[in-house]
Amino acid sequence: MASTTIAHAPQDDHQGPHHGPGFYVKIWALLMFLLIVSILGPMLEHPMLTLITAFGVAVVKAVIVAGYFMHLKIEKRFITYMLLGMLAMVGLFFAGTAADIHRLQGTNWVNVARFQYIEKSLEEIKKLGESGEHH
Amino acid sequence: MATYAQPIATRRRASGIPTGRLAMWWLLGSEIVIFGGLLMCYLLFRHSYDHWHVAASHTNTVFGAVNTFVLLTSSLLVVLAHQAAESKQGGKAFIYLWLTIGGGLTFLMIKSVEWTMEISKGYTLPSNLFWSFYYTAAGIHASHVIAGMVAMAIVSFDVLKGRNLQRVELVGLYWHFVDIVWIFLFPLLYIAK
Amino acid sequence: MAQHVEAASGHAADHDHHHQSFWSKYVFSLDHKVIGLQYFFTGVALGVLGALMSYVFRMQQSFPGQSVPGFGYVTPDVYNSLITNHGTIMIFWFAMPVLVAAFGNFLIPLMIGCDDMVFPRLNRLSFQIFFLSALILISTFFVPGGGFGGAWTAYPPLSAKAAYNMTPWGSTLWVVAVALEFVAFLIGGINFITTLMNSRSPGMKMYDIPIVVWFIVIASILFMASVGPLVAGAIMLLFDQQLGTAFFDPTRGGDPVLWQHLFWFFGHPEVYVVLLPAMGIVAEVMVVFSRKKLFAYKTVLFTAIATGVLSFFVWAHHQFISGIDPRMANVFTVTTVLISIPIAEMCFVYIATLFGGSITFSTAMLFALAFMAEFLIGGVTGIFLGASGSDIYFHDTYFVLAHFHYTFVPIAIIAVFAGVYYWFPKYTGRVMNETLGKIHFWGTVIPFNLIFIPLFFLGASGDHRRIYSYLLFPDSAKPYLQDIRIFATYALIVALLVQVVFFINLFWSIFKGKKVDNNPWLANTLEWSAPSPPPHGNFAVLPNCYRGPYEYSTPNRAKDYWPQNEPV
């Protein structure tokens, strides 16, 4: 069988080329740039833009770390699929749960307790704000 | 206890990936679901509670940003350690591993200063659901940082003697994952206000 | 040849000769077979404990207020904690360790032809964490306040506040024990998956792997992908109990329904985590005792994968009356009814395997056939509960209880017995007594039906699951209903007593059973080419694999079986 020899070949860790330290430092510099973008993003005070600079950049950073530092780019493909599958599970959990937890009311139901909690919290915040002004 | 002899099974690699690295990937896969589940719970509440931005505005972006910088840099150090290990330079890998552990320590020190400040202002774990998530998520992450540091310390002494060099890559993978979790925690807890 | 190189450079030779003390051989062993035995006996011991609990609370139901022989009076809080721990133990400390961990540990390395798990020390750690979690769970009965009594699903706010559940220690230790158990199986699962992916014998390709190994590994992947949110949830619940957070407290912004989602997102795939290994064991037994090729190997495999994927989409059918959004109830009704398709398909494939075979009714085969018959009833009654309209009436009645016992008893008890009778010769080099085995079989399966068929009727007449004494409720206290309860309890006592026959058979056969050679059932898979019992290191020379596992009754061959490791 061909696999008898393939299965026990001693080396061949990664299929792709190996990079020098300079390459990794460049990747790190790119990550630093993205970090600065994500910090400066909220200063533009545009909610949609903040969302992109905060979470869009986080996704990009994660992909870069996974792809280059963790060598996912030159790893066997099924590892990527496995990790994406696990992420899909997380998404599935969110999707199935959002209708009940994310929303406070829906078809024929209202989550009274949590509406009361919001009211109570807003009152507390108002009180704190007033006492802050007095100081 | 009988001395440990590695079974032949450990050295086989029918999948084309060395056993240790394959297992590490599966471990990270299971960790994705653990952290993912927690962060999804946070998001589910975050969206329905607009007033949380008042609590969130008390988190310190500077500390969060410095910590992101520290972790990203330590990720660079551990990938350099991996590279040194691959070219069989155990001593160099040892130094890089301990620099990475230093990065982890810096992270934890900054974290404890930050938490001390917040606790002294009265924002504790049970004081509000936002703070509960803040401390729980960051706390579970910090416990992973500690675990990674311990693993690296154990691996480093073998590496110094030139043994088990492949383990540098494995702790490195784990460390990068811890870094990625923080990359998501940073905007979730500090930036989105 | 690759395996000669391996044997020379490996350590297989120095495995079996050095003398080992009892402690290093049986307690701190690194050998996958011994760790499998440890899981098996720990799981069975806890399973017996759980079964005895069911005796106590069934007696309380049938004769409320009277002293239970061998236990004494059952107070309501003791009743609650018995029910809770019966459920917890049977799922987490009996079905999981025996089906996934014990059979997985024993079978995976032997059936794929390698000398051990890829990480023997991690394997031992996995068992040690599991054992610790079992000790913690048992300790809850002896702490102030007694064992946790908030049902095995641990819904908050009941589970989250000591003021409600009255078990400040019991509830916390329960969460800790369950979380540790998850960690143990995550470690074990990584080991199983990596072993199958990397350590197959040379020549064993994807479709040469025995079905039971596939199914145990798919189950491990399902477990790994589903348990994460609940691990996070367990930490949140622990903080709610001990540190005063409010993750599940609606008055302070949390949401108890969130826990239900976290729990059932794991809890429903968990059913398939234990079902798949059971289906795999049944497949192996059926094929060998009908001397036929497994019908449609690839179909079985991909059906199992489809089942696994679908099992993630059905969890909210446990929550139809928990106040979830009715639109989601529609979605989950459809997916729940959909999942019966792959399972039904698998049943058809198994029946097609039997068709035209020369069937031997050995004890193992009888248990395998009983699994099919009984699980069918469990599956069909599930349709009433999967449809959200009828579930509103059946929810939390004895109908639900009878339904899931009709799925879990075939999985965790009947299929396990099939596996034990089938692989016992490999473990010991002896066979179990067939006459005692058949007495055990009929004595288990008939009383099992007599316990749970009456409970369907009780459920349909409206009996709620979690009632301490039905005599307190006029509608449920009618004499003929009480007669049905007493009948089911007597059937339970018979079923429990018959298990004594099994244990006598097991321990007698270990020492005095009839000796047999390495392959008593004339089976193909690789474990039968190893010596019985296999030494540490399993094979004298690690085998190569040349063909699929189910080549029985091949035309133009003298023998009706064709072992995987025979070159020609």
C-alpha cells in the first residue's frame, strides 16, 4: 500500500515555504497598525464606523494571526474547516437563542421582568447623573 | 510506576499532521465553542440593554489597548521561538519562550492594576450584569493566559536541552489562540461603548 | 515492511515483561484496555447506584408514606434529590463513561490496529478527573442540606439560589462535578479523535474503519462541538450560586431561559453522543452473527454524520412550554421530525443486513435485536413530543419519561449488554455462559417493557413527572391509576433482581468460563487477530490492513470470513 510509507514519513511538517523573522515582524507591524485603527475608530463618533473599525478589524486581526502566526494558511485544509465548523456552532447557538434572549417581546409574549430591570437601571443612572451634577 | 515509553501510535501520522499538533487543533476547536458560547451570551444581552454603555464607559480603553499590544507582541515572540526551534536552536527558542512568558506576566500585572482600580471604584463582579460578564470573560481568559505560561515554562527546560522541540509550536498555537480571544474581548468590552 | 521497522524502534518488546505491582497495573495504568476497564467498572458501579435510587423513588410512588424496605421513609427533599441524581448519574456517570469512554478506550486502538492511544498519560488523566467528579457527586449526599434536588436539567432560578433549592452545598458541588466530568470527556475525546485520525494501521483507509470506531469518534466530535456553551454556562451558574451574579436572575437583568438554551444546546446532541456508539456496537454484533456484509457501509456512515449535524438543530423541542417564541417552536418542530429520517434509515439498513443472513441467536445477538425493537418504540413515541402542538399536553408527564427511557434503556443498557457479551472473550480469553445469558436477556427485556408501557398510559392520563405523592391529588389518586404504578414498580424490582444473574455470570466467567481461542466468533475486525487477553502493546506484530471490516460470506472462498489483516 502506498499509505504504508506515506503514513510514517518522518518529516514534512508544513507544505508551504518557511519565512524569516523579518516576515513575522512585518505581520506584527500590520497588526499594530490595525490596533491603532480600532482604537481611533470610535473617535470619529459614527456608530456604524465604530462597528466596522472595532469588530471588522478584530476579525481581520484574528484571521492574520491564525493565518500567518498559527500557519493555518499552509496547514492541511481540514483543520480550517474544523475550526470554521466550530465557529458555525457558535453562530447556530446565537441564532437559535436570539429569538428568546436577544428580544424582550415577541409573538404573544413579553418579558416583563427584564423590561422592569431596564426601567430600574435607567432610573438609577438618572439618579447617579443628578448626584454627579450636585458635586 | 513503570517508566513511560511512548507508544508507536503516537508516532504514526496517517492524517499527514503530527499527532501533537492535530490534538492541539482539536483542543482549540473545543475552546472556540467555550469562549464562543460565553461571548454569545454577552452579545445577546448587550443588544437588548442599551443602558449598558453607561457601565461600559467606565472600562479603561488605555489599559485594554496596552494589553492588546502586549499580547500581540508576545504572539510575535512565540512565533519566533517556534522558528528557532524548527532550525534546532534550542537556546534561542528558550529565550524567546521566556520573553513570551514575560509578556504574559506583563499582561496579568496590567490586568490586576486595572481590576484593582475598578474594584476600588465599586464595580465588582455582582454589582451589575455588565460587570459580571466583564469579570467572567476576562477572568476565564486570564486563567488561559496562566495555563499557557505554565505550559511554556515546562516546555522551555526540555527545549533548552534540545529535546521535544516540536512542543514549542504546540504551546505557540495555544498562545496565539489566547491572543485571538483577547482580540475579540478588546472591542467587546472596551471599545463598543 | 513498515511494521517491522516500527516494532524494532518501538517499545512493544519491553512492554510485557517487567513485573508490575497491582497499583501500577490496575490503578495508575497507562494501558488503554485497563483504563477502559476502569471506566467500565466505575460507570457500572454508579449505574447500579442509580438503578437502586429508582427502586427507592418508585416504591415511594407506589406506596407513599410507607417505609421503603432497605431504605426507610422517603421525605420530599430526599425524593427530589434521588430523582435528580438518578438522572444525572444515568446520563453523565453511566451512559457516557460506559458507552463512549469504556468501549472507546478498549476498542479504538485494537480495532484500528495500533498499540495504544496516542496520548496514554492524557488518557489516564481523563479517567482520574472523571473519577474525581464521580466522588464529588457522591459526596453531595453527605454534605449539609443533602444532594441537589432541582432535576438533572438544573433549571434556574431553582438551581441558582440556595434560598430556593435548600441545598447550598449540594447544588454547587453538582455543578462542579458536572463541569469536571465534561473536562474529562473533552480530554478523552481529543485522544479518541487524534488516535483514529493518525494511528490507523498501515493500509486502513477511510472506508476500512469499523463502524463502531467511526461512531464513537463522531460522538466525541459531537460532544466537543456542543458542550462548550454549557461549560461557560456552568461557570455562570456557579457564579450565580456562590458569588451573587445575576446571569439567570430576571429581576436583575438575567434570563433563566438562557440556561435552558445553554443546557439543551448540549443536552440534545448528548442523546446522539450516547446513541451513536450504541448503534455502532449493534452493527458489529449484527454483522458477525448474521454472517453478512454490512448493508451499505457508506450510507450508514454518512447517515450517522447527517444525524450528528441535524442533532444540533433540534434542541429547543425540550423548551416548547418554557415560553420560547412560538415561531422558533415551528422551526424546531420541523427539524425534530426531520431527524427521525436518518435514524429510520439506519434501522432499515440494519434490517437489510439481517435479511437473508444465517443468523445465530447468541446472547449478544439477542440484545442487539432487542435494541432495534425497543429503540423503535422510543423513536416513534418521540414524534408526539417533537410536534410542539401535542407536546404542550404531554410535556413533563410520564409519557415523556417513558419515551426517553425507551430510548436510553436500549442505548445504555441493552446495547451495552450486547457489547459486553460480544467482546468479553477478547478481554478474558473466555466466553460468558450462554444459558445464564439467555435467562438474563429475557429477564431484562420483558420486565423493561412491563415497567414503561404502563407509564405511557399514566402519562396520557396526565400524571406529572415530578410529584412526591399522587395521593395528594384527587385526579391522580384514583385506585386503578395507583394499581398501574404498583405494577410498574414490581416489574422494576424483577428487572433489578435479574441483573444479579448478569453479575454472577460476569464474575464466574472471568475465572471459570469456557476457554476459547483468539477469534471465537470468526469475526473480521483487527481486534480478533490480537491475543486474548491482549498484552500491553496489544499485538505481537502490529497488523497491516488489507480490506474493509465486513467481508463475510464472500463467494468462492473456503472460509465465510476474511480478516482485515490477512493478505490474501
